[in-house]
Amino acid sequence: MRRRTFLKAAATSAAAGAASTVFAVPNVIVAQRTLQWQMATSWPVALDTLYGGAQQFAERVAALTGGRFQITPNPAGKLAPGTGVVDVVAQGAVPIGHAPAYYAIGKVPATAIATGLPFGMTLRQTNAWFYEGGGLDLMNEVYAKRLGIIAFLAGNSGAQMGGWFRREVNTLRDLQGLKMRIAGLGGEIMKRLGVTVQTLPPNEIFQALQTGAVDAVEWVGPYDDERLGFYKVAKFYYYPGWWEPSASLEIQVNLREWRRLPRDFQQAIRSAAMEINMSIPARYDARNAAALQKLQQEGVQLRQFPKEIMDEAQKVAREIFNDFAARDADFKRVYESWSKFKTETDSWFGLNEFAISGYLYGKS
């Protein structure tokens, strides 16, 4: 009896071992798989905050996978125009990209929310909505259905500056006929205020300003703007960038390619994206102050947007949000989630954060 029991147990153990081997072998093979991807980005190499962030992402993915997953970032214009990264990733021409989503606003209006709405949430509120308020899941549902991609937060500018102007803008009348490089819904608002709007990638902005193709440009803030040389052509530097109180960037992956990835490669992408979502804004915060001081030494004159312009822009922004919600169900669904979260968190930020910020920075 004992012998039969022993033999049965041994047979069961052997069968289990065989089954384990059968299922383990493919996993071992998958784990040893090596892969090389090319990445399209919206950034020229000169923007070491942004292009450097894409490089940091690729290095981290390689490190997390023991060198088995190699991603090579490419500057704007090499694999795709700076404003066309979302398109080439959606088409599958390139498997992965690093870019803001709102360059696809013409196809998917909800991408405007993914990057950041005018008069919208701060960087911290934005991250909270994406990570804890269901925002990332909502956007990825829209992306899967309409673009065939999956995206992960991968950087943020924080509150932006209001851009570079050849001449001062003191009233709404001064905006009439102005030619300006500005993207996203900020551009839509400016159109309604009488501005002729162009959407240009960063590697084309300086030349447009220098040649007079545009009278004003906006990009991000002092550090990037100084590197792009805008101060050499325009001397009036406006604030705040009401169109982007924060601006999220994304790692965008073609959904078919994503589903083919081994799970550890997917997790490497998630982790590396979250890392640069923290490090890119930290770099901006560390570098913008010194860059602004340098710009002022170059004769740049700071100007605050007049309240008249701010008030009218905010009014027009609300009209545009309602227009988009009325004609696009996905925008409406995401916007309702975003608005609810903003209202709830505004009560907290408006109480405590505003009080300490006003005390610390409102003395001058």
C-alpha cells in the first residue's frame, strides 16, 4: 500500500514537473527575446530637457530589461514631423513616440484634454487626475478606439510662459491680425480673438519668427526658449501661459506592437515613463530661474497679459469646451471627468496651496 502511494505521488510530481517545464520553456524563451525599436519624437536635439527625457526613457528601459529592449530616440523631422508623431505611431510606421497628444486635436478633440486645457489644472492636479482620478484609463480607451495607440504620462512643462512678441499687446485690439505660432486649444482661442494661428514644430519656430512669417511665438518657458534663441528676435516676453497651466507629454505606443511585447518589456515602458514624468518637470524647475535672469540681462522685457485679454480668453475657452463636448462624445465624457476632478481639487488647492503661495510669493 505504501509503495503504491509512493509511486502515485512520484507520478503526480513528475507530471507536474513536466507540465511546469512545458509552460516554463516558452516563458524562458520570451524572457530572452531581444528587440530594437526606433522612437519618433517632437523635439530637436537642442532641447535637452525634452529630447534628453526621451534618451533617459530609452536608457531606463534598456537597464530594466538587461539590455534586451533597445529603443533609439530620433529628433523631430527624422522619422516624423515634430507635429506628426502621434500620426506615425497610430499608423504603425513607427512603434513608439514621445510627444504631446494635442497635435492630433483635429482628429481626436479629447487629445487637448490629455495635454492640458487653457485655464486648467496645475501639474500636481493633472497628475492626480491621470493617476488617481481615472484620467489615464479614460484617455487610453479613447486612444485605443480612435487612434490604435496606448499612452503613458512622460513629462510635463509645469506652468508655461505666455510667449514672445515683437510688439506689446495692451488690449484685445492689439491681437487683431497678429500672426502667432501657438498649438492646441490655445490656438483655437487666439483665432477667435482675431489672431492668425500657425502650428509649427520647435525646430521651425525660430526661423518663422526671424523671417517675419509670425509676429509672436509660444513654446514652453525660459530654459527652452533661451536655447531656441527667441530673445534674439523678439524682446517682449509675456506671462502667464494661460493656455497651458501645465502641459503633459506622453510615451505613445502602437497598440498592436504593445500587445506583442513580453510583459516585462511592457512594465519597463510603464516604469521608465513614470520616471521621466517626474524628472522632466524637475529639470525645468531647476533651470528656469537662471535662464530667466540671463534673458533679462539680454534686454528681454517681461510683460503680464492684461486682465482684459485674460478674461476674454477664458470666456472663449469655455465656449470652445462646450462646442467640442456638443459634437464629440469622447471629448464630452473625458471633459466631464476632468471638470469634476478639477472642481473637487480646486477646493483644496484654492484653500491651502493658494494661501501659502500667496504668502511666499506675493510680497514683492
